[in-house]
Amino acid sequence: MSKSSKSKGKRYTAKQKAQILAYVDKINAQKGRGGITAAASRFGVTPLTISNWIKATGIPAVRGRPRGGGNFAANLRQLADLHENISKKETELAKLRREYAALKKKL
């Protein structure tokens, strides 16, 4: 295979993942199951990918209807927001480090 025929899978942002996983949680809360399949159909993401995202969150899968109203979606949105904030701060930090290195060379 040549390099041009190789393709990488689609990459999803933390916000997109949060939206999809919130939809999974919503369907599971309403029906008790089937959220992954419904989200896969609606968003065009494979069920295996969605399942891997859920496993990566470290939150155990809920069997049946979740108790307590399901704060999973809210926590996931907060996690996505924190991830975005961390990314911005890391970019700022990299800029400051470049500036520091440039000033240090002048000494």
C-alpha cells in the first residue's frame, strides 16, 4: 500500500465526544439501554468507538436505568470544558517558554 492510500480515522474533539456521550446517557436514562446504538446511527460513529470513549472515562457502565437522575452528562460536559481550558493554558505556557528562551539567549 502506498502512503496516499492509507487514511486515518476521523478525530473528534472533546466537545463532540461529550455531546455524543451525553446523547448515549440520555437514551439510556429514557429506555434503560440502546444509547450506544442510537448514538452510532445518529452521529455516524461506530458503536465500538463510543464504547471505547465510555471505557476511557473510567465511569463504570450503568446496567438498567441509572439512579439519581444521571449526572453523567453534566460531568462529561464539565470534563470537556476542563480539557479545553487545559489546552488553552498549555498553549499559553508554550508561548511563555519560547519568550523565556529567547530572552535567556540574549543574556
